[in-house]
Amino acid sequence: MIKPGDGYKSIPKGGLILEGGNAKRYNTGGWRTKKPVLDKDRCINCHLCWAFCPDVSILSKDGVVSDQIDYDHCKGCGICANECPVNAIEMVKE
């Protein structure tokens, strides 16, 4: 099993992921140059940001989009901001 800190040389050839469900252990948020910031006053709770986020970083509880974002896993791709129909998400410099 590959553990955080093992380095790239411990990854099998082809970059295979040998066990399922391991993404939660790897905090990839350090890759960002910009981060999404949600304006809850503008948000219409459509959940498009939540549905399109490839990193499951937009959080929702009891059917309401949270203003808290999982920055440990958000890579700053900006898809959430691009998909928001009311421009409630702004990508700001990290």
C-alpha cells in the first residue's frame, strides 16, 4: 500500500491505484493557485457547483449548499464557479 510521504518511486508502473477509496487520505488542495469563495447571499442553492465538482469539495448538508468548502481536496479548477448560474462563486488568488 502506498502511504503519503512514500514518494513517487513507490508508485507502481503505470500509476496504478491498487486499493479503492483512497482519495480521502491524499490532501491535494496544495495544488491550487486560486480558490473558490461562495457568496451565500447570492447562492440560490441549485447544487450545480456540488454536482460538477470533480473533487467533491463543495459541501452540502440537509439539502443546503454550505459556505464551507473542503479546501484540503479542492484543486482550484474553477468548474464550480463556471457552472454557477448566478455567479455566487468567485475564484480568488490563494
